Amino acid sequence: MLIGLWIRDVVLIEALDLSIGPGLTVLTGETGAGKSIILDALGLATGARADAGLVRHGAAQAAASAVFAPSPDHPVWDLLEEKGLSYARDEDLVLRRTLSADGRSRAFVNDQATGVGVLKEVGEALLEVHGQHETVGLLDARTHRPMLDAFGDLAARTEAVREHWQAWRAAREGVDEFCRLVDRAAAETEELTLRLAEIERLDPREGEEADLAGERAILGAAEKALSEIGAAREVFEGLSARVAGAVRSLDRARERALSAGAAEDTAAVKRLTEASAALDRVLIEAQEAEAAIDAAAEAFAFEPDRLEKAEERLFDLRGLARKLSVSVEELPILRVRFAERLRAVETSEDALKAAQGQLAAARTAYLAAAADLSAARRAAGETLSAAVMAELAPLKLEKARFRVAVEPLPEDRAGPTGLDRIAFEIATNPGAPFADLGAIASGGELARFALALKAALAGRGAGPQPLMIFDEVDQGVGGAVADAVGLRLKRLAREAQVLVVTHSPQVAARGDTHWRIAKAGEGDRLRTVVEPLPAADREEEIARMLAGAQITDAARAAARALMAV
């Protein structure tokens, strides 16, 4: 809902602050008083086209701000988020624009600088202007589908179509991905098989490179090591036998001393015993050392071609690793990976067939849901056409015919909203072909047609309604037709905020709020002023609209009668 309009230096308005309430607000005044300036200022604030002619003569720039109070669930908040503009759903939304005398303008949303295009998008989400070929919402066929869906209460069906569309698209993407995998895998199969055979021929083992490198180092030193071991072995040749002979000699010397009568505890016998025991220990250590030397010699006793084989093995492993751009340690891992990819090639055909089956099922489900939605749209379109036709005659559009065209689209144009092209079409005269709404030549007729459509759509769950502005919707009509216009505007105002510029007393009498637009001052000081009218002044203004310059008691009585309806 629009709750305030702030205007500075726009045409004949120097400064004007307006508070706007709910329901139907009517703007009246004599021709040339400047009623359209209010709408021009509102258009300036909401992103409409503007030129330097809007800037008041002598002023540097014009400025206008429109303050809205959208409901928390209004789609405008999502639009602000999409545009990267900060907002709070529990606060007012301020649209502002300045226009300099040289034609340059600046746009703001909640005091955040933005482009005029963004300001216009936000403005279009908040208000509609009907009249003088400014019925933008209705002339844009993109708005017809959501209007029809809201009228027909088709939210559940449209949501089902959207979900089936997403499932179909996901299945299509899945099949495309499987096809790419199959094509790529098939192209790689020959090379994978060849590479895997090379790896399996070498049969690399984990940690083998380190083992071979260590073995090669040992083998390279084996010949010299064996020579050194041999030299050590020569030192021990006969050593054990000589030590054993020495032990026996000491034992014989000890036996002779004891047989000659020497006691065990004599110094000589003790020393012989100790010497024999020491030589026994030497003999044991010498035998162990000799065995260790023999074992070391055996450790270096490799077959003659062992070094050559180790070097060849290491060369082959490293060559294959270079060829496959991996390390030797990664060869066993690559072997497993290649085998898995080959198995995937074997199973990918089955997976592709399964994905294609899912795609076919998703397509069938989408087409069924879209067909159901199309049928419901055609039925809703017939109902809406009849409702609009019933509204046309009272609005002096009885010669016009209206229809909702629901035309099937080819499958390649399928989308989340279904398979229909929906357009509101009109034939302005009997026998004339149906055409888009732009075929309505008269701005007043276009505004009345918009009113008829809005009246038919009213109360059909279309979600948050924008501010609706009707500019001289009563142009060229009077009497019963003007009364019909006022009645429908009043009905619309029960669920939406409506602003109407009118010359018709029948329309003005239906207003919840009445503004009178007039000029004040003279010469260069001529200004447009806006007067909110209390009830007594409303009667006088409506009487003026009925009688003209000379207001009579009869006109006042007629005004009271209109206001009492």
C-alpha cells in the first residue's frame, strides 16, 4: 500500500507532502488544474520515463519519493533480495528519484543508490497504471498466465507441473552425463586395457622401489665387501686349533704339577687353572667370531646376475611410471583404478539404460501434469472470458468481445510453467478478428477494459494486490456508465488500494478519500495545490462537477444523493 508521496519542484508543484490511506482515493479538479502532475510525480518516484520538462521552471532539479508499506509476504521483498538491496520486511519501503534540469536522474531504494531500471522493476511490483495507454501490466502478455492461474485457483496444478519439470530436467541432465561418461569411457577402453596389461605384466608391489634401491646399493658393494671378509677370515684360519692346543698344553702342565705333589691351592697351580679358563673363553669367542664371519660372507654371496636383474627391474618400473605420469609407488594404485574404470565401462551401458528409463518416466509425468494444467486453464479461461464479458456492457464496451487464448506449445518449448501460450485478446467490434489488448485505440476504453478485467479477477486469490491507478477511466462516458465505473472501482478498493483521476461525479461520489486539485497564484507564481476534502466540501465539489460554474441547490441535492448510494 502507498502511504505517502513527497513531491518537490515537479512542474507546477513546488512542495507537496501527501498521506494516502486505504480504499478508493479520487482526484478531481478542473481541466488543466494539474491532476496528472500527481501521477507524473508518482511515476517519477517509481521509475517511469521522465524528461527535463518535469522540472519546475527555475528549479535545479525535481524530486519525488513514494513510501510504501508492503505486506511481509509481498513478492517485492524477494525482488529486492535478488537485486542485492537491503530491506526489513517490517519497515516501510521508500522509492526516491531526482531529475535535474539537464535531464539526468538518480534513483534510490531505501536510500540505496540504484539504476532507474531497478527502480522501475520495484515500482511495477507495487503499482499498476491504467489509462492513456499506460496499462502496462495488461498489455504485457507475460502477466496473463499468472492472472489466469490465480483466477482458476490453479496453484496446486502449477506447482505439480513445476516439480515434474524439475524432475524431468534433472533426469535429462543425468542421461546427458551418462552419455558423456559412456562416450568417454568407450574411447578410453583400448588405452585402459593396454595400460593395465603393462602394469599387470610388471606386477609392481607396494614399497618395491625402495627395496630395489636398497638391494642395488648392497649388491654394488658386495664384491669389495667379500674381499674384506675374506681377509678377516684368513686371520682366523687355524686360530681355534692353536688356542685349543694351548689349552691342552696348560692342562698337561697343571696335571704334572699336581702329580708331583703340588696342592690345588698353590700359586702355580692356580695360575695354570686361570690361564686355561681364559683360553677356553678365547676359544669360544673365536669360534663365534669365525661363524659370524662365515654368515656375513654368505649374506654377500649373491648369484652373479642379481645386480643386473635388480637394475633392470628398477629401470622398467621407473620407465612405466614416467610413461603414465605417476610415481613408482602409485603404480599399484593406478592398477586398481584402471581396473575399476574398465568395469565401469562394462556397467555404464546398463546404467545408461536405467537413466533413460527414468527420463522417459519423468517426461511422461510432466506431459500428463502439463496436459491436466492446460485443460484446467482452458476451463478457467472460459469462465474468465464470460466474467469479463459480463462486465463490458455496463462499461460501454458492449461491442467488444474478450477471450483467453490458451494455445499449446511444442514440446521443445516446455518449461516449469507448462506447455501453454496464454494471451488475453479482444475484438473491438463485431466481426473484427481477435487481437492483443493493444488493439484498443482509446486510452479511456483501455482503462475501462482494465477495470472490467480487474473486476472479474477480484477476490480470486491473486495474492497481494498492487496499488491500482486509473487515469480518467470515465473518459467519454457519463450517467449509468460512469456509475458502473464508480461501482466497480469501489468493489476493487475493498481488497486493494485504488487511486483514480476522474471528471465524473458518479465516480467521485464513491471515494473513501477525496482530493481536489487546483491552481493557486498567478503569473510566474502559479502553483498546483492539493486539498483533502472533508464531507461538506466533497458535496460542494461533486455539485460543481454536476452543475459546472454555477452550483445550484439542485446540484447539491444530487451530490448528496450520489454520496448516499
